[in-house]
Amino acid sequence: MPPATPSLWIIIPTYNELENVGPMTEAVLGAIPDAHVLIVDDGSPDGTGEAADALAAKNPSIAVMHRRAKQGLGRAYVAAFKDLLGRNADIVVQMDADFSHPVRYLPAVLQPLRDGTADLVIGSRYTRGGQIPRWSLLRRVVSRCGSLFAGTVLLMPYRDLTGGFKAWNAQVLRDLDLDGMHAGGYGFQVETTFRARLAGARIVEVPITFEERRLGKSKMSMNIFLEAFVMVMQVRLATLFRRRHRTLSA
């Protein structure tokens, strides 16, 4: 008897993505026919949640989670992770709704998980072969410095720590303290990778070309960068405190 196909879920968080949610979901399922999609909508006032419900009504491979208000990307992912662990998912992918994470890279991002050589795969803009063709020099510098800062402070060797295109072995998510996450915004990406590494996960980076969103407005703001900076320092200090406590207790 052949082994069962792993349960694969792709999380697409949305807030005011009415123009993108339908085409993005269609593209994902076209690229990975055995996947299921969980759309997590944070109470979008533009009708994204209602559009997602209409998609789910027509396709059993689509599910929708409604959250009452915008509470941050990290909180949306934590809620989604918990939901999918309850559904016994085997592989969980996270990616943006705006096509900035090109769907054509999904097979490459999933391959290390499918062949058992990785537990977490990062779709990386900064590893060899990765690109960001349309960003300004300032935006490149800010983003790259953010990853370098996080990697230096948290002693992680990965080149793209702030990117949000990631694929997980669900067992790693079960081992993380999801309720103890500090970050609600984009710092969540750094924190989850850090916690996965502490848990012993095998982490690899696969190069991608990051593209500008096709429609709608970016959610990036200076507050998000500041939150990520504070989170990195909090996590590092907490780690040092735990090590010192273990040393004193030994």
C-alpha cells in the first residue's frame, strides 16, 4: 500500500486584499494541486473576508479564518498555525497574498521538506541566486541591514531572516512555544526562525526573486521595523538570562 500523501496547507494572511485574494488562491492551487489553502482575514473593511468565503464555498480545498480586527501579521500566523496543527497538517507554508512571493517558487521551497532534508525552508532574497529587482537602494539597505542585525545579535547564519516566504515541517511548529512569541509584526519572521533553530530544526535557504505587489498598498511601516528591533533585543536578553540561570543552578 503506498504511503499517504502528506497534508499540505498554505497560509495566506489578508487585510484589504480584495483584488489579490482570488487570483492568488487560484495560482497557488494551480501550482500545487494537492495543497489546501487557509485564508486568514483580519476583518478587512474592503470585503476581502466575504470574497474568501465565496471562494471556500466553491472549493473544498480552501478554508477561511476570520479575525475581528487587524492585530499584526505574527498574531495571524500564530492563530493559523494552531488551527492547522489541530487539523493534523504535515507541512505548513506561509506566504503573502500580494504575489510578492512568486507562486512559481513553491515547488522549490517545498522540495527539501518533501525529500526529508530540511525542517524549515526560507525563500531567500539574499542567498546566492536571490533577487529583489525593483527595490530602491534605500529599501534594499534597510532590509539587508535588518537581517544582518538580527543574525549578528541572535547568532544565526541565515542571510534572509526578515522574509515571510517559509515552509515548515509541522512537527517543528508543535515544538515551538507559539503562545510565548514576542512579535506581532514582521519581527515574527526572525523570532520563529530563531526558536526553530534552538529546537534543533534543520534550516535551509532557497533563492527566490522577490517582486513588488501587483495590486493594493504595502503594509510596511517604521513601527514594524522598530518592533522587530525591540523583539530581537528581547529575545537575545531572554536567551542570555536562561543560560545564566541554568549555569547558576548547575
